[in-house]
Amino acid sequence: MITAGLIERSLNHLLRQTPGASDALLRHAGAGVRFDLTLAQADFRIADDGYFSEAPVDTPDATIRPTPALIARLPFFGREALRHADYSGDPALLATLDRVFKSASWDVEADLAPWVGDIAAHRLHAFGRRAFAGLADAAAALGRNASEYAVEEADMMARGVDVSRFNREVDVLSDDTARLEARLRLLETRQP
């Protein structure tokens, strides 16, 4: 399968760029790992050299489900993006995979440099990071604007100051009610 071969080459390339990554996987040699890509699944075994090898796996020891957020962020945010994946399976293997993937660092510039040169690779990588950060900022601003619209313009939600004032008034009313009840009890006990 082309997808599995591409994933295998990409993962092994990443492991080669990360010192000690394949050594950490050596103790799990033979374990099955499934990357569940929703539309397709890619099964691998950890080979005797600590790298991934495409192989059919009936019951995987670990399953990793990349989310769209992970895939979109991986080229620009590396290990920070890995928190967006879903993991299940053998805890020891998952802990090792987690350590390996978190220590993995994809040198995007080094991979681009043979194609476009060092300076262009550096600029393209910086541009990609800024573009994705700009998209994230725009999404956050849109969320803040939608929230402000719902509160201020459409009166769909209460403003924070209004909620605070209401809560204070409820507290005052509760205190007044408690004092009134105490007075009534006192009056009831005084009368014969």
C-alpha cells in the first residue's frame, strides 16, 4: 500500500533525525503498531533495528489515531503537535512511543534545503510557522468576536458584570431572608 510505505519512510526518516529514538524502540522489537487514519489503516512492526517495518498486524499492541489538528500542525510545530493524537494499547509501548515522538524533531529546513537552497528553506519554514500561527490567531479572534456578539449585540448570553451583580443581589436577599427568619423565630419564642 502506497500510504503505508510513505508513512514507514516518513517515520523512519524522523527516527534517523532523532538521536537515540530507534534505540528506545529496540526493547519493543516485534510489537505491532497501527496508525488508524480513519479512511485507511497502516500496520507496522518494530523491527530488530528499532525502526518501523510495514507488516500486517491482526491485533496491534498500540494504536495511534492522528487527528486533523495533528496533521496540520506537525510540519510547523513538531512535537507540540503530537498531543493532538489519540493513543490506545500497551501502556509500556505507548510510553516509549510517546517519549520517542516527543523527542523527535523534524528538521524541515534540512529536508527542504536540497530542493530550494538553505536560505529559501529557512524562509519557507519561517513563513509556514508564521502563516499557521496567523491562522490560529484568526480563529481565536473569531471565537472572541462571536462570544462578544452573543453577549453584547444579540443578548443571547448575560454579560459578566450583570451575572456578578445578580449573584451579589441574590446573596444580599439570602442574607436578609436569613435575618428575617431569625427574628421570626425570636418573636415566636418570646410570645407565650
